[in-house]
Amino acid sequence: MKKLILFVAVAFFFLGASAQKFDKLAKTPPMGWNSWNKYHCDVSETLIMGMADAMVSSGMKDAGYEYVVIDDCWQVSRDENGEIVVDKDRFPHGMKYVADYVHSKGLKFGIYSCAGTLTCQRRPGGFGHEYQDARTYARWGVDYLKYDWCNSSTQDAKSSYTNMRNALYTAGRPIVFSLCEWGANKPWEWAGEVGHLWRTTGDISDSWNSMINIFTQQKDLARYAGPGRWNDPDMLEIGNGGMTTEEYKTHFSLWCMLASPLMAGNDLLNMTPETKAILMNKEVIAINQDTLGRQSTCYRDNGDYQIWIKALSNNEKAVCLLNKSDEKKTVLVDFTLLAQVRTGGRGFGGFGGPGAPAAPGTAGRTGTAGAPGTAGGTGAAAAAGAPGAPGGPGAVGAAGQRGGAPLTLDNYRVRDLWEHKDLVLKETSMYVDLLPHTVKVYRFIKK
């Protein structure tokens, strides 16, 4: 009897030890490239190896991109032993060969599968083969697994993804686990213990409306994100041709402010100078990769004009002014007020209990049609924490700082991250023009 009890205790110990994710991975949002947005099912070893080459030669690797991920359609069947079979016409040397090549470039290799019986393109899924597939991925040298949710029938999402998490851990190779569950079962509430990132919405498409709609759905999710656990609003569309250059800059800025994974999805071999300048803006990337790991929160929501603030390490912050409208806006930005916003506590931006409201805004001049502000022309940035504004009650402004000496504009220099220059502020407030669908991104850098 004692032996039986000991056996059961040991069994539970080992089961408990395996029931976890690799917790030292993705401490900042993963950066890389995925084949789907540009190439869909048209994948091959030639394409993937070429993209690995381009990631290095273009400067993407130096900018921080490291994962090269094959999405759906690399697999065709299972053999008599249940092993996943690679498409030999498209990957004649096998998947380990491709992974080894990617690794030889100093990059990491990612692959795709699905929690259901079939993938979204009706290739063999992982259901019932989780541990077998995990061992195969480990043997190939996979570093990143995107796991979709198609053809999952009546499966329970949390249980299905937890099973694959356990399989990966048991296989022994550290693999970043990306849950592509589309937000259907609120993965932000449970996936932090299961994977390293989780999709929050359906698929993005290469259009302004798709991108900005997905961004809007991230507004209340900041509390769930942090090192090793990221909300994923889907991959980047920058460079695929469906948006303007300014809209792509906005897309990239917003994803960086969200601490989103940055997975490019364009043709890296044929990038325009504009696309390169966006994807490799190291100052904006630094906002995304900041080690504090905070997702930005909406500090001021005036409908089609918003202010988002992202807490950074060293008591710094990033501020993004967003014009979602189809018309130009002229807004009065009170940099003194923004400097006073203390972002270090979880009370900021709706994380915790209410702080005292920030100072109300001064009147701002009206811009072109559709100019910012409530009736009466309140300058939206100046009114950043005005009572009643969404995000205001939880935001800590000048009057609501918690602990430490009050922060002032004198503590910072303010840098425009797209103009790549420090602002010269002759006064503490200034008018800023925002063209349609554009942003301004500032970093408050401690002196």
C-alpha cells in the first residue's frame, strides 16, 4: 500500500512538472516573419530560405526580427505510424533541413499546425497527435509554433491548448507557443498560463478598416499582457499594398504601442524604401520591446481622436496621438500635463482603482471640419484626463500621482519617433496637425 501511495505521489509530481509552458521565452513581444499574409498556401523551402536570407541582408535581423515562420500548407498527410508528412514537392529536403538553414543565419524557425482534426486549409491537424507532433517539432529544431483553431468541433479551447502546451514541454525543446484561437473563448483570461501569445480577434486583412477595427478591440485587454504573455492582434500587413504609407506607419505604431508581437507578412526580398523605413524604425521598435512589458492604454478617447500612453522602463513613457477620421485635425497638446502622468502603477489606464482626475483641458482652437474635442472646442490632448473621459477615472494625472516626487516636463526630453528628432518646446503646449489616418508618437525620455 505504501508503495502504491508513493507511486501515485511520484506520478502526480511528474505530471505537475510537465504541465507548464517554457517560462523563460518571449519576455518581450516576439518579432519575425510569417508566410500567410503574402503567400497563403504558396510556400516552399526555396521561399522560406530566401526570406531567411532577406531578413539578414535587409537589416531586419539587426532591427530585432528573429523568427521565420511557415504558416499552413506545408503538410499533406500522416503516414501509417501517424507521423505528419511534409509536402515533398515543396520541401524536397524535409523540414529539418529548412530549420537548420534558418538557424545557420542566426535566426529561429517557426511552424504552423492546428488544434482541430484539420487545419484551416484542410491539411492534417494536431488533434490526437499532440505528443507525437511535439516530439517531431523538437526533432526538427522548431522554435515557434502557431496553433490554429479550425475544425475543432466541440473541443474545449483551454483544454485543447493546454494539452498541446504539455506536449511541447514534455518534448523538451523550448518552443514559443502562439495560440491562434481568434479570441472566441476570451483567451486573455486563461492563456497566460498556457502559451506565450494569443490571438484576440479574427484575421486581419490589408485594409485600413480591418486594421483599425482590430486595434479598437484591444482597448480593454492591457491588464492581461506582460513579459511572456502577450495579446496578439494578428500579423502585420505593412508592405502588401492595401494601405497608404501613412496608414502603414499608423499600423506599425499602434502594434508597437500595444506591445503586440511584430510578425511581418510581406515580401522581404522586394521591399520599398518606405516599407523598410517603417518595419525597421528602431526607435518605434524600442517602444514595443521595452522590458517593462506594458501594453498601452487609452488615456483619452474623443471618438475618432485618441491619446494612448504606454509605460516604459526607467519611468519613461510613449504617447501616441491617433487620428482615426478621414479629415485633418489640429489638436492642442499639453506636454506638461502628459509629463505629469505617472504610469508606473497598475492604477493607470483602468488597471486598478480610481485616481484623482487630471487637470481639465484648456480650450483648443478648432481645426478643419471634424476638428477634435467636445462641443466648445476642448483641446483633446490638453483634456487628456478630464472627468468623464474614457480611461480618465483609472488614469493617474497631475493631481493623482501615487508615490515619489511629482514628475514634470523638466524631467524629460520629448522625442518624435517618426521625425527622429527631439522637440524644441518654446512653450509647454503646442498645436499639432494630424492628417487623416495618421499618428504622432512621442517618447518622454528621462534626462
